[in-house]
Amino acid sequence: MLEFHPDKCEIISITRKIKPALYLYTLHGQQLKHVDVVKYLGIQISHDLRWDKHIDHITAKANSTLNFYFYARISTSAIRASKNNPTQLSCVQY
């Protein structure tokens, strides 16, 4: 039998109202929390069904990965340069 864990469950009310009516939901005697954005199958779904939260999340993740590769390449280039000439440390880009 499938059992739900209240700690892993969230409530999202899909509406574009400024002040939506929020109802209390309980599961196994615990009140479930309301959220504005929920992640479902890798997609950030917001309460107003707009894509800006998802796009912001994906853009931040891509920028973080890109910065990691950029700085990793610079640091390995500096290490190679320092091995060839220990008195001079420079940044060599390929």
C-alpha cells in the first residue's frame, strides 16, 4: 500500500488572484504547508503558472556551471604555466 509522508507533501494553489483563499489541509494529523513554487519532474511550477521562476532557476544553474568550468580552466592553465616556469605565474588561455 502506498503511504504518503506529510513532511514531503506541499500545497500549491493555482490562481492569479492577489489574495487567494487559502485552506488548511491535513495528512495523518499534520498540517501541510502552502508554497508559491513547487518542483515537479524538473520543472518549477509557480502559483500563477508563469515561467519566470523556472527560467531564473535554470539560468542561475547554467551560469554556475559555466563559471565553474571557466575558473577551473584558468586555474589548470596557471598550474601548467607555473610548472614550466616556477618564477612566473601567468594565466594562459587556449
